[in-house]
Amino acid sequence: MSLRFMTVLAAAGSLALSAACSRDSSPLPVAPAPSESLRLEDVAASASAADSSGVRRSGSAPASNGGPRVTVTGNQRVINGGTLAVSISADAPFDSVYMFVGGRTLGLVGEFGGGIQGYYEIRLPSPRTSTSVLLTFPQDIALEQFDLQFAVGSPSGAIGPYSTLSTQVMQVGTGDIQVTLSWDTDADVDLHVVAPGGEEIYYGRRQASTGGQLDLDSNAGCNRDGVRNENITWPVGRAPRGRYTVRVDYWSNCGATQTNYTVLVNNGGDVQVLAGSFTGSGDRGGAGSGRTVTTFERTSGTAAVAGQALTAGAALDATKKLFVAPATAK
């Protein structure tokens, strides 16, 4: 989304992964023995849908027995400490969702093997034919890639075949504070965080004097890279105390009709998740732009530093989203 000599996205650009759509009509086979080294929460910290929290169950996920068939869509790139919204639609009403992690990406023998112990069960408040499942991820994910397996249950209890969403993990910084943004279209959406003292981190100023930095930026100027995630973090021991403001800016819709986003704030283990959506063409905004989604306080840490202007001689072309820096800058 933003600044735009993004070396961190060079590899991602070649992959050009965007939202995936998978439909699998085969029944869930017998799973091989679960992995003893990983737990479900080591890969997916939580799962929820329609204001209903998923419950972690032990053992293998229930097998398919003739329930509704589903189509699953979502980003194929996720980040540690981030979120993923997965859209599920079915050919018949359902009131429960089941999700587990497994497949060849775990190095298992079976294609659908429930290699990680346990599964999530989400009971919905009423039957429906579609829903969005929100997953959150821990700050440390041991896997580089994994398969998410989803199925739904009808009101009568019949469970449909599992459908796969394959994901790859992009590692980002964590630290004292981590703020992540994910969204579901090819739009250019920007994450802004204003630190105590007024320093604003965004695509036009990726590094703050206090150590905070934007270390992942996506879809800069509608240059689609398939990442659809951004990340701002302060290293351990560097985050100043005081109030932080988190904003999300719709720089350009890049042709999308509506873009849904999710923000996760991890303030020393205190986690909040917020969601919203954008319509319209976008504002091509820079410093000070965007919608305020939350503020939070940090009661420990270093003293706040007064906000500073951009480096002398640097200029921001907000139309092209290119950062033109002095010759000595990198």
C-alpha cells in the first residue's frame, strides 16, 4: 500500500497470490496420528463468526456425513500476529462451522490429515447459507505454510465435505507493540499509527525515532502483490508510554466495489480486534489521513518523543505513492 521501494515485497510480487477459492467435494478421510509438537492454538490462536467465538475441541474434527457443501475464499498470505477473514458459502443452510489445520503442507502422509491436535467448533446464532470466519494468529508461527480445512453442519447435524484454503506465512516484527491490518480485495489500504508525542508511522514515514516501524506494506499505488497485510511494530523495550492512535486509510479502491478490513492491536499481550469496511474511490491520503479505528494507552516504556517533520529534502508524491529521498538516503 504505500511507500514504494518495498524490497520486502519483492519476493511476494513474484508470487502474486490473491484471494483463493477452493471447493472440495471429497469426504474427510481418516486422519493420521496427530502431531505431538504443535497444538491448534500454536497456528490459529482463535476463530469466531457472527459474534460467536469458536471453541477448541480435542481429538480429530468430525467426519463428513452428507451435510452442506461449501466454497471457501480468503487471502493466501497471512502474517504472524495478524488476522484472516475467511468467507464461507454453502449450498444449504448451516448453523455450525468446523475448522482444523492439516494437509501436505505439514509434511503429513494424508492429504487432509489432522496433523495438529484439535479443531474449532463455532455454533452460529441462527441458520444461514454464508458467513465470515475471523481467525487470529499467534506472534510466533512455527510453520511456513499450512492448510486450513473448513466444513459446516446443517441444523439436523449433517456435516458436509471439508474445503481447503492453503496459506503461506510472511514473518513480520512483533515486540512491545504490534498493530496489523488485513483486507480482502486488491484495493490500496494504508495503516497509520500515531505514537505518543505525535510521530506518525505510515507509508510516507516508515521509521519513527522511537524505533517503531512499518515493516510490511502492500498493494502500493494499486500495484497488486497478493499480500493484503500491513504491520507496524515497536521492538521490545522501545515503545514509549502514552496514548497511541490507529487509523486506516482507503488510499484507492483499485477497482474494488467494497473492501473489508480487520485491525489487530497487541499492546504487550493486551489484544483488541476491530473490523470495518470501505466503499467509494479512495482519498489518496497521506499524513493525517484515514479513519480512526482505536486508541490505546501504554503505561510503561520510554518517554514520548515530540513529533518530527520528514527528513529535510525528502518529498512525498501521494499521487504515485513514491518516496523521493535525498541522495544519501536508502
